[in-house]
Amino acid sequence: MYFPDTMKEEMQGNILARLKKIEGQVRGLQAMVAEDRECDQILTQVRAAQSALRAVSKLIIRSYLLKCCYEAGDRPAPEDMLQRLDKVVEVLTKFIGA
């Protein structure tokens, strides 16, 4: 069994797009610090960047587990598989604190 290239490319594209957005957020944070902006404004943007990183973490874990399912060769119905993966991602992200 193999991981479909189209699915892999879509997931990678989504993850990379989000990471580029986060990169922009971090650059914005650097500018805010250099401009000596108010702490509450900076911390609000830090929280936004942290939230975006958590979302990327979930996508990466989800795509990795999906790949593992395909490689295992035992494929349940797609809806069931995604439901199971979402549950595992939820548990893992709580465990790692993301």
C-alpha cells in the first residue's frame, strides 16, 4: 500500500502555507519589538503565533498517522479512518501540550 501523492502534496502544501504565514507573524513580532510596541500588543501576537504552531503540529501529526495507516495496508472506510485519526490527534496534542 502507498500514500497517494496527491494527498501528500496537498497536506505538504497546506503545512508549508501555514508555516510561511507563521514566519510572517514572527517577522511582525520582531518589528513590534524593534518599534518598542506595548507589551500587551506583542503578547497578543505571540499567542496568535503559538496557536498557529499548534495547528501546524496537529496537521503534521495527522498526516504522519494517515501515512502510517496507508502503509499498514489495513484500510478502514475513509470516514472511519479520519474519525480515528482525529481522535488520536486530539489525544496526542493534549499529551504533548500543543
